[in-house]
Amino acid sequence: MALAISLLYGVHCRNSMDVIVHGEYWVSVLLMCEAAVACICCPIFGYIVDNTPTRQFPYLLGLILLGASMVILSIAHTVGLFIVARLLQGGATAMVTVAGLALLTDSVSFDNLGQVIGYLGSSVALGFLLGPLIGGILYEKSGYQAVFAMAFVIVGVDLLMRVAVIEKKVARRWLLEDSETSQSGPHAGGYNTFGDASEPSDSESPKSRKPALFLVICQPRIMISSWALLVHGLLYSAFDATIPVFVETRFHWGPLGAGLTFLPSAVTAFFEPYFGYLSDRYGARKVTLTGFLVLSIPLVCLRFVESNTTSHIALLITLLTFIGLFMNLCVPALYVETQQVLEDMERERPGIFGKKGAVAQAFGVQTMAQFLGLFVGPLWGGFIEYRFGWKNMSWTLALLAGLTAVPMLWLSNGGDKVRREEEEERERERLLDGDGA
């Protein structure tokens, strides 16, 4: 999906410049419209994903919405059509992100979740890196519509791959049906160790149970991780809005130079699998606390980039690379933290979320926060840089990152999981000893 969207981005911008006055302003408005719709839709889609029989249908619906937005973009020649297309694209992004993360969580063990989310982040980064390159080549060689043809092919392949996916809960249901038809009597439930999605193990009645979304947003650790993701999105979009203007005014670079400025920081996303491994091993607290604390250093050092000299250009590229590295360091740990909270709540009060669970709704809250940051970032960065200058923008962002490090102290520690495993092992040994006696 990232490849399909980024494939169109540069070409869409060029085409919009031809039909819209003040093109740069409108491109920013369109991106903010997309982020705003995604922010609103994320918790709604999270509820839908949790309450549908499978994760597959919402994911396919998101891809269909993406295809519809691409059709409108391909024929758009007015501001209204561009806005409608971006609104649809925001909804598609929200649905695919929430459903994709929920499907991923269902498919991998919790102990390796951070590393797998890291691979997901690297794949998204690869799509955004290759998209503009492929789109630019197609645009130059074959024209505007050829780019959309390639994007439609990519979305079509994605659709086919999603149809081919067999979810674990579907496979378990098939296994249960097979076992029931092949066995009888007390052995008919031989596959019940997989868990039956159709039968709740609730310790509370459905009437007395609070809505899962309410329970999720009442958890401080989920709110802390969501705030951190909001800051991540804010920083990302603030630089997306200000760096092109800064390098144009200070270094006299064009769009190509501005795009290449982001390349080293984007490449750091390929380290996310390793960062996910660190979060799996050491816990979210150490990783995120370290990440946001050290992130404030290169942010405040941006104020030293002033003149059009080789040393200052090298300093800017180096600082942006470290900023990207430390931002990506935190992302897998923040997503895993939410799933850790859900696991702790389910362990303390079995059936608290009902038979459907709350995985997608928790991801919906987090992605909503991240999209809210993407919406606020251009306002924050653009306003402060325009009214008070580049130096003041850099230290305010550094202060925000430093303050965000403080609540990271309340996230889970790697030792917590080790202690729980040791306690569970001691409990099993106690039960075995009791049976032997």
C-alpha cells in the first residue's frame, strides 16, 4: 500500500500544480485532510475490525477505498475532486493500518511481536522510498496515466494476496469442524486447546461489562504510548512541511534536493526489526526513554545550521539521520506496549473484553494519535518557523521530545515479562507437585 500511495504522490503534486493556484499551499491542505479523516476513522474502524468475523473483510474494504480514491485522482482536475480523493485515501489508510496491525498480532507470538512490527515498518519505508522513484520514471517515459496503471496493478496484487490469507481463527474453526465430524463422545473436543472463538470465557456478564474502547482509553500506559506516537507523527510532518522550504531558502535547492535531504533519515527505518528485537528483550521503558531523551539532542542542534556551506549542509543531513534513527527506535516498542497492557488486563480479569477482544480498538486509538500528530505537525512547524524562525522551531521540538521522555518511565520494563514467566513456571511446578502427591 505504501508503494501505491507514494507512487502517486509526486506525480499527483505535479498535476495539481497545473490546475490549482498556490499549489504548495493546497498540497499541504490535501495532506492535512487525509490525516484528519484517518484520525477520525481509526477508532471507528478499530471497533469494526474487532467485531467482524475475520480481519480480512475490513482489510479488503480498505483496499477497495484506496482503489476508489485512485480512480478519482486519475480524473481529477478541480480542487473539489482532489479533496474527495484525499478524504477517501485517509479512510483507506486508517482501515488498512488498523486491520493490518490486528492481523499481524493474531499471526505472531507476543515474544516476537516487536521484531515483526519492525519488519512491517521497514517494508513501509521501502515502499515510500521506491514509490517516487518508480513513479517519476513512469511519468517521464509513459505519461501521467501510466503511473496510475502501475498503482492499480499493485493494489490488485495486494487484493489477491489478502484473499489468499487464511487467518488463525478461521483455521481453528475448520479444525474444530473436522474433529467434530471425525470423532464422537468425550473425545469430540480434541482441538479445544486452540480456543474456540465462538465461545466466550467471560468471567463477567455482557450487560455488566464496560465497552472495550472505554477500558482501553482508561489505561494510563496506552495513553502514554499513544501520546508518544502523536509526538512521533508531529515531528515527522513538521519536518515534512518545513525542510523543503528551509533548504530552498538557505541552500537554494529545488524539489529534488529537498527530497534527497530526507533519504538518509528514511533509510534508518530499515533498522526497525532490530529496534523491535530490543523492545522484545528489554521492554518498552528502556527503549522509549532512551530514544526520546537522545532525540532531543539532534533536534536542538538543528539551530546551528545557518549558512550555505558544505559543513552546514553535512551537519543538517547528519542531524536529520540521527533524528530519523531515534524516532524509529521508539515505534515498535510503543505498539508492543499496548498489546502488553491488553495481555495483562486479560490475565487479571479473564473475559474483560468479551469474546471479540480489543486488539484492533487499541491499535485504533494509537493510530488515531499518530494521525493527529501528522495533522498538527505542519501547523506547529510551519507556524513557529514562519513567525519565530528556524532556531526557535528546533528548540521547541527538542523540548517536546525531552518532555515526552518523562512519562516513558511508567511503561513496562523487560524484567516484568521475565518475572511473570518465572511466576507461571513456579505455579506449574506447584500444580504438578500437588498432582504427584
